[in-house]
Amino acid sequence: MDLRQLNYFITIVEEGQITKAAKKLHMAQPPLSHQLKMMEEELNCKLFDRNGKSLELTESGKILYKKGKVLLSNFEDTITEIKEVGGGLKGVLSIGADQTCLSYLPEKISIMREKYPNLCFKIIEGDTLFLTESLLHKEIDIAILQQPIEDENFLSLGLATEEFVLATPEQWGLESPILMEDLKDIPFLSFYRHRNCSTFRFITDEFKRHGFEPNIICECIDIAMVSSLISEGIGVTILPKTSLDKFSSKGIKIIEFSNCSIQSKATIIWPKERYLAKHAMNFLELFT
């Protein structure tokens, strides 16, 4: 069995049908079926239980799929590393970021563009769960999250801590600093993707620490929209100050807290067991 056949097998598993796998591999179905038959004969075992058009992995097939994914991944990493040695840096640096961390990127990307003009960038926004899964599936190279994560699959680099502030409608005329207790009945706008988001949890925990829960009148996953709602006088939100840097601050007043203990602890993470490409390493160095 060679890597080509292993790739055929993994594609069949992930597509669920030989027909779909053949289409993805840009080959005809009969030769792909023949390759699968040759693999089963060589291994002297069935890799799939066939039920009409559907395929289900046997126990042997499950082992081959799990181990084969690791083998192909390591092989791809090896080829990438070899190609980069002694060569000029080009390609695509894929960066995932929490919405509240997007403000870290423009300056650093500008520096990278000056140093490596042949390098392109792809920026993907998402929450912690989406970004960690994207890293493990090799859809992005690194990710910037709002808070550190406890996951042995990743290495991390912590960035400077930053205080959270209150973004309020300018026309409300609220004074700075403000007490957390003063927000008890004020309409609150939540921009977090879901209530399991770690940032959402520690902000609401801070409200509870002061004896109440936020009066959430609107949930929206887009900071730009929340920013517009604030400027229209709809409500307030809590976020790192730099999160508003990429949006217009017209109509928005930033107020500091006098008794809020939460801080922004942005962290860059990347997979521990995967080769980190040179362009990603150079990007990390900009933060150190």
C-alpha cells in the first residue's frame, strides 16, 4: 500500500460514497473501486461494510482511517518544511480571530507585507470552538482568542492584558468612571456568538459578582452592528477598548470602570503536534 492508495481510502471515508470520492479525486469510479479492492486483498480484511450505496467502516477500517490521517498529515508537513528550506517565503497565511481580537491584525499584516511582499493573507472570524476546530482541521495556521484555553493540543503566546470598558451612547452623557452596579437596569447589547462563549461567561459572571444579571435586550454576533446600535442610543456593551478601533466611534463614548475586575487576555494559539510554517513563525515573532 502506498500514500496514493491511503489518500484514496481516506477520501472515500470522508465522502461517504465511492462515486463522490471519485469525483473529488478527479478519476473514474471503476479504477477507484479496484484500488479499494486491492487494498482489502493486501490487508486480508474488509475495510467497509457495504449497504447499498452507503459504506460503513469496519473496525479494521476505523484503525486505518485514524492512523492514515496522521501519516498523511505528517507527510504533508514534511514536504512543506522541505520546500521552505532555503526558499523565499510566499503562499497564504491563514489567521483566525475572535471578533474582539481583529484589531491586533492590521498593523502586523502591514509589517508582514513590507517584509514579504509575495505573502497573501486569509482572515477568518469565529468563536473559540470554531477556531480551535479550524486549527485542528488545518483550515487556518494560527488563531487569536480573547482568553487563554486549557487544551493540551495547542501551544500559546499570551498578549498584553487590557482592561474592559463600557461602550455607551454619547448622547446619554454617562460619566467616567462608572460602577458595575450602575448597569443594573441599563439595556445591554451582547455581541457574543453563543452563551457558551468563554468571554460571555466571564462578563456575565462579573455582573453576578456584583449581585445582578445584565438586562440583555439584544444579542448580535457582529460588533459593527452592535457599534451602530450603541451610537443610535439603543444600549451599552462591555468589551476591550481596542475592539472598537476598526469601527467608527461617532456617537459612542468609552467609559472606564472603577470596580470591574475582568481583563482582556488575548492569546495566540497553534497546534502543538503540527509543523508551523515559516510565515506563521515570522508573524508570531511580531508579537514577541
